[in-house]
Amino acid sequence: MEQQRQSSINFRPFVGSKYADSRYGVRVMVLGESHYADEHEVGHDYTQYVVKTHAYCAGIPFFSKLTAVLRGDTSIPTDEERFEAWQNIAFYNYVQSIVGEGSRIAPTAEAWKAAEAPFFEVVRELEPNVILVLGNRLWDKVPNIPPEYPVEWCGITHPSGGMAYESSIAALADSIAKAGGTFAKREEQL
């Protein structure tokens, strides 16, 4: 009898329904840094819960700004447009433990190190063509991916840390193009 390998992933990624056949023509995974929460509130589906609760409607600046980048459009989207933007990507938080109850808390050195194996597991599972890394601190910590999983990297300033729309949208569009996809801004799709 073959033994099943135990997963090292604590927080399963959110995977949009169109991830494998996205509007970009390539698979785009957005890589966030970590979750903040009261420890007893979370389970393996916490990332999916967070996206479904906060990304599909207005109210949380982080998700609104990231949605604008994913859409290539800074106009205020409808809830339907928000939902649609998130269906084309996967979202995964690199650090696989809760870092605290509030934002701006840095993960420990142990948390960064422990995040490597689950990250590689997610990359093997989702096979992204583009990884959009949110924030300079995360960019500096993410390890290189083995060559059998070629990825076009894209790093932008964290949406909660002074991100500029124009340069972030341009960086994502450039990375998608380098990976063989197409990034059409909203007005180009009409």
C-alpha cells in the first residue's frame, strides 16, 4: 500500500475558478506575506475565508488596491468585477503561522524558515507562470524556485505600504507578457 505524503501547508491557497484558464493566458499566483488573526479563529481554509470575506466587496484597502492592480484599472469596481478579478488568480500567504493580532508585525526568523517547504509544495501543486510578490520584505525572503518550475517573478510595493498603481500595473503586465500571456487593461477589453 502506498503511503500518502503529509502536506506541510497550514493555510491552503485560495485558487480562483479560472486560475488554470485565466484571462491573462498564464497562471498568476499572488504571494502575500502572512495572516493576522486571533489564533483560535483559524483553520486550513483561512486564506480562502479571508479572500471570500474581504476581496469581493469594498471596505479593506489592501484588497481594493490589489484588485485594481489585477484588473489594470483604478476605477471603483462593482462587487461583480471584484469577484471576477479574483477568479483569475491564486492567492497564497508565504508565512504559514499567524504572526499576531494586528498588522505590521514582522514574522520571526523561525516562521520565515518554516515557510519554505510549504511554499515549494504550493508551487509544485499550482505551477504558476507568474508570481506577484507583495512587498519588499517578502521579496527579500522568498527563496529561489527549483529550475524545473520556471516562474516569471514580479515584485511590487505592498498595497498597504505606499504602492503606486501605475508602476504596479505596468510591472504585472510586463511579467505576464514575459511569461507568454496578455494583460489587457479594462478599457482594452471593451
